[in-house]
Amino acid sequence: MHQNRHKLELNLSYGRRILRVQNTIASQVLAGD
């Protein structure tokens, strides 16, 4: 049970990292325009 929660937290932090990268790329694309 505890292990599943830990895995979920890892997935959440990984998802947030992907969102941050996508936001950075989007900002660079907009600035490049």
C-alpha cells in the first residue's frame, strides 16, 4: 500500500517536470516569433 503511494508521488513529480519543460518550450517558441 505504501509502495503504491510512493509510486504515485513519483508519477506526479515526473508529470510536473514534463509540464514545466513544455511551458519553457512554449515560451521560447512565442519569444522566437
